[in-house]
Amino acid sequence: MTATAMEPNGVFPSVCSLDCPDQCGLLVHKENGRIVRIEGDPEHPVTQGAICNKVRNMTERIYDKDRLQYPLKRIGPKGSGQFERITWEEAIGTITSRWKQLIAAEGPEAILPYSFYGNMGRIGTEGLGRRFFNRMGASKLIYSICEAAGTEGYGYTMGGSYGTDPEETVHAKLIIMWGINAVSTNMHQVTIAEKARKNGATVVVIDVHRNRTAKWADWFIPVMPGTDAALALGIMHLLFAEQLTDESFMEQFTVGHEQLREHVKSYAPEVVSTITGVPIEDLYKLARMYGTSEAAFIRIGNGPQHHDNGGMTTRAIACLPAVSGQWLKRGGGAIKGNGGYLALNKPALERPDLRAVSGAREVNMNLLGSALTDADGPPISSLYVYNSNPAVVAPSATKVREGLLRGDLFTVVHDLFLTETAAYADIVLPATSAFENTDLYLSYWHHYVHLQQPVAAPYGESKSNSDVFRLLAAGMGYEEEALQDSDDAMIVQALNNPNNPNLAGISLQSLREHGALKADVKPLFPGKLRTPSGRIELYSAAMERKGYPPMPTYIPLVEDGPYPFLFIPTANHNFLNSTFSNNDKHIAMEKTPKLHMNRADAQARGIANGDAIRVWNDRASCELTAAVGDDVLAGVVVSQGLWADEAGGGKALVNALTPDRVADMGRGATFFSGRVQVDKR
Ligand SMILES: Nc1nc2c(c(=O)[nH]1)N[C@H]1C(S)=C(S)[C@@H](COP(=O)(O)OP(=O)(O)OC[C@H]3O[C@@H](n4cnc5c(=O)[nH]c(N)nc54)[C@H](O)[C@@H]3O)O[C@H]1N2
Ligand SMILES: Nc1nc2c(c(=O)[nH]1)N[C@H]1C(S)=C(S)[C@@H](COP(=O)(O)OP(=O)(O)OC[C@H]3O[C@@H](n4cnc5c(=O)[nH]c(N)nc54)[C@H](O)[C@@H]3O)O[C@H]1N2
Ligand code: SF4
Ligand SMILES: [Mo]
């Protein structure tokens, strides 16, 4: 523990650990050894002292009455939540002896780690945990639940997760929020857009829901879910038809613009309007706005990505700035994600070389339910969950829970709370909060790297992810030094990436001095991209080789059953995925789990605003409250938030309804491509 953590009183600089693009600078206030207030750090260059309501109320969560303090073992039936306190020694002993038996009997692939970014600290997520399970030879998790489809799709066009510096977007004159509820999920992009607006910028939102972001925009364009590729291609059609393209940009920096010019002829306004539900005159208006803008910026969110066609759709949207030469205009271009600029030395951090045998079984995290319940193939006999709550966040949740209920599955969950997933565990381990650890944080939106140094002592007997893996490694008898590396040592190893010159000026030492440092990111253009051709690939031979259409193409959603509504279960304002869904203050701010539906659809079913309704398909049924109006198109219903089992009436497990089909690319999730029926209860 550093000196600061021991200091009982004072104000300590910190960084938000949550899976949110903004990665805000924080100031943590302590009195008598307890965190009493969390506010924004006004010195942070991007976030400038403003933070969201969720984190302003986070002290409530840190000292919540239900926060775990001790290891637990299960004493009741799985899922019943009956546990008793045990020591760390017993916990580690039970886990490692069970794993040794399993490895001897079934081999190490019988054990599956399941984790995501509940805490974005890169050492706690990608350090010792990955090393430990590599050394063990465990099954490999594919980290595909968030933005995998779009990342692959954007990559075919742009060569990786590289976009505009968000600080530059204050100079944009047209800002398109495309399938991102930024007011709730990327608030500083909104703050920057507000400044741009004062300088004359127009804000357009393309979404399936008139949400907070749509209400804030100058122009909201509602689209039918899963049709954005057609919309993007329709705009390109008009840009070419009306000579609003930038021929010299395309000549210099792209491949395939001649083929694209021909290809988009089939996306005429009449065709695109029918597919997307966007009126023909609005297609013209949007294309002209985009093609004549002094600098147009597109922020691409999860909306287009969490669909069957999410990869291709994101690729198609990513072609727009190339066609009209926006990348050379200050503030123009696009951001899908900017993680590529801050790439760490992944092999040094994760140590795949510790795996004795390559080619272990891969398990797509979106298919956890099937992986746990499938009779085919060797079973998964043990699951180790950390930084994630799959019983609530993973698709087809009923199947996930059926798997977690298996009497022969040995489950360990490491978390701050007895989550829905932990309720099914055999052993539960208490986790420290991010404020109690050292870790390295990299935004996937802005270009800053942050060091978190502990500002509080561990709560109760809780331990960090790294500390638990050090204990597990010792308990398993693994003697590799890399499994006992300190957090500081791993930060040094991770930052030392010879393939990423952007990080050259950033070291553990300089982060200790400055807290946050901006990576040395050069503008993308003029320059060479990491695509095979080094240019923006409007035509992608790499895609063709993999069996995709080489040109951006609209591919309709997969048929999902005979139900009348497309169901879009998105994030909400006051939770972060399922985090905060169990904290009274955040539940009170969010009130009840609602389903937004169109007035005509509601009337046809005798449903009025505020009615209790049942939302169902052949996967499951949920109970929500109707929010009737004009916020969604007919045939679309939208819910917000991943509600805890106990919150909001207890029947709002929306992921019970979502498909566990895999998207076209990245083995991504298809949360938004399911269909449902809705009845009055
Ligand atoms: N408050 C809050 N902030 C968060 C999170 C949270 O849960 N709560 N989660 C964090 C995480 S992990 C992530 S990945 C990001 C995600 O942040 P966002 O990218 O904003 O993702 P979502 O809120 O899931 O959905 C984005 C929008 O897409 C719309 N949409 C759905 N389908 C379509 C479609 O086919 N076309 C179009 N154009 N729009 C569509 C939805 O209505 C929604 O408004 O936010 C992060 N920040
Ligand atoms: N229907 C629907 N489902 C979705 C989405 C959606 O939009 N709609 N969004 C998807 C997306 S984009 C994402 S990213 C996933 C996110 O899914 P998850 O990554 O599972 O996110 P959370 O629900 O926030 O759960 C994180 C858990 O990690 C725990 N945690 C926090 N810090 C630590 C720590 O330091 N150590 C340990 N061991 N645990 C810690 C928290 O207490 C919490 O229980 O959900 C996906 N699920
Ligand atoms: S959740 Fe996002 S907006 Fe809120 S404090 Fe954290 S990084 Fe900032
Ligand atoms: Mo995410």
C-alpha cells in the first residue's frame, strides 16, 4: 500500500474505473479513513471536472451494506444465496484442490475463466488472470460481448480502432451521433458537441429511440433497427450522384472508390427509404448536409453493432468520411473506438507463452449458456468469474442460469457483491474496489493513460484480482516468476510496447508524477493505415477472402421468430451495465424498468401508459411497465437498463429474451436483433 492510501484525510486524484469511454479524472475526498465524496477533477484535460450522476453517488456503493467483506462458501441449493463465512486459506485450498482433481481427471480445458471489464484496470483484467489461466492451459474465453462485431467491421475499412481525437471534434460543424446514447454513455462527447454547437455546429442523432440524446439533438432521424448499412449506402449513393464526393481524397487515400461508385447505384433513395423508414426528402437533406459540411464527425455507438449484421454495418458507416474527405478536415472523421492508439504490449502482459499446448478450446462469452448446457463435447466442469456478471449481462440468460444450476459445475465468483452470478457459486471471493488498488487505465475514446494509486485500504478482507491470482498460483504450485509479478512490474512491462510509438513517452515513473498523460498520437492523414493496402479500404480483398462481400453491403437481420416487435434492450442512464443495479440510490434514480412502445401498437393491444405488461418470446417472459408514445417507430420496442433480479419488481431480466446468435463478425453479440410479443398483464 502506498503512503496515500494510509492517509486518513485529504483529497486524492483518481480515475474512474468503469467501462465507459470517458474515463474521467476524479478527486476522492477522505475523512477518517473513509471515502466521503467523489467529484470530477477540474484539472483533467478532457473531462474537466464534470462526472456523471452514477459515480457522484458511488460512495454509496463502496460502503453499501451488502458489500462483501469475507470469502464465502455455499451452504444452500445453487442460486438460493445461502452462504457462510470462511477464511481465505479455506477458500484458496478448496478451489485449488478441486482444480487439481479436475485437471488430473479431465484436463485443464474443463476449467473456464469468465471475465470482462467491470473494472477497466488493465493489470487487474489482462495481467495475472490471463497469465494464470494460460499457465494452467484452461479453456480460452473470447471477449466478444461488447463491440467485437463493429471492431472487426471498422477494422476492414480503417485498419483498426483508430479514429478522430475527440478533443479535436470541438471544431466539427456537423456531429452525427449514430446509434449511441451519448448523453448517458459518453457525456463528454456531448459536452464537446455543445461547445461545437455554440460555434455553429449542427447535431444529428440517428437512432431507433427518441432517447435523451435524440431529445438534445437538432435533428433526430429514427431508423428501423438493423438497417443502418442501407442508410449509409443510401447517403453514399446521393454523395456520388450529386458530386458531393472528395475525388482527390479518395484517389490518394482509398482503394475501391470506382467500384463503390458503381456499387451504391443500387441504393437509390426509394429503395433505402423503404428499408430504413427514413423519408426520401430526409435522405437528400442528410446527404447534402454531410457532403457540404466544412467538417463532419460521426460518433458510432453500439446501436448498429449489437445486431446480426453489426460488423458489416459498422464497416459501411466507416466508409462515409472517406467518400466525402472528412478525415482531412479539422474535427472531421469518425470515432468507433480509439483503443488502437493506446495498444499495450499484450504478449508481455498476458504471457500466452506460458501455455504449454496451443489450440485450447475457445468459448465465445456470448454463448456461455450453450457452453454450460451442451451435451456435445467435453463438459466445462468449473467456471471462475471475475469483473463480470453473466447471469444478468449475457444473452439468453435463462440458458446461462440453467448452466449455472448444474450440480456438477464448480463455480467461483470474485466480486464486490453477491451478484446474481455469485448466488450460483460454490465459493465467493470479496473484491476490492478500484480505489483500493494500483492499476493502469487507458481510455477507448480519448488519448490519455492514467495511473490509479490506492486511495483507500481494502474493505474488510477483500482482495484485488491480482492478489487472488497470486494466491491461486501459489496454491496450484505454479512456480513461474511471472505469476508473482507485482502490479508495478506488470505496468512497466505493458507500457513497453516497441510496436506502439504513441506510448514511448509514458512510463510508470512519469505517470506517478502526472497521474494522466496524453499519448503522442499523430493524425491519421496524411499517413499509412494498418489495412493491407495502407489505405482506407472501400473495397476489401481481405473480406472477400473470408467470404464476405468485399463492398459495404446491406444484409437484413436474421429471422428471429414469429413475433411482431424488434426488441432493443439498451443501457440506461443510472446503471453501468448491471453495476449499480443493486444499489438503492441508483435504483431510486432510475425508478422502474420500462418498455417504450409506439402509441398505435399499444392501442391495438389495449395498453395504456403505465400499464403492467408482459414481454415474451419462445426464450422467456419479462414483466415491465409500458411507456407509450412516439419515441419509437411502430414495430419496435425499447427497454433501458440491465436490472438486478431484486430491483424494479424482480421480473425485468431482459437478457432472458435476447438471442445468443453470433453476429456476422468478431463473434459479436446480437442483443438488439431479437423479436418479442407484448401483452397487457
Ligand atoms: N449510463 C451508462 N453508461 C454506459 C453504459 C451503461 O450501461 N450505462 N455502458 C458502457 C458500455 S460497456 C458501453 S459498450 C457503452 C455503450 O454505449 P452506447 O454505444 O450508447 O450503447 P447503447 O446504449 O447500448 O445503445 C446505443 C443506442 O443504439 C440504439 N440502437 C439500437 N439498435 C439500433 C440500430 O439498429 N440502429 C441505430 N442507429 N441505433 C440503434 C439504441 O436505441 C441506443 O440509443 O456505454 C458505456 N457507458
Ligand atoms: N441486453 C443487453 N445486454 C448487454 C448490453 C446491452 O446493451 N444490452 N451491453 C453489453 C455490454 S456492451 C457489455 S460491456 C457487457 C458488460 O457486462 P459486465 O462486464 O458483466 O458488466 P457489469 O454488469 O458492470 O458487471 C461487472 C461486475 O464486475 C464487478 N467488479 C467491479 N470491479 C471489480 C474488480 O476489481 N474485481 C472483480 N473481481 N470484480 C469487479 C462488479 O461489481 C460487477 O458485478 O454487458 C453486455 N450486456
Ligand atoms: S462512468 Fe463514465 S462519465 Fe461517469 S465518471 Fe466514470 S468515466 Fe466519467
Ligand atoms: Mo460495453
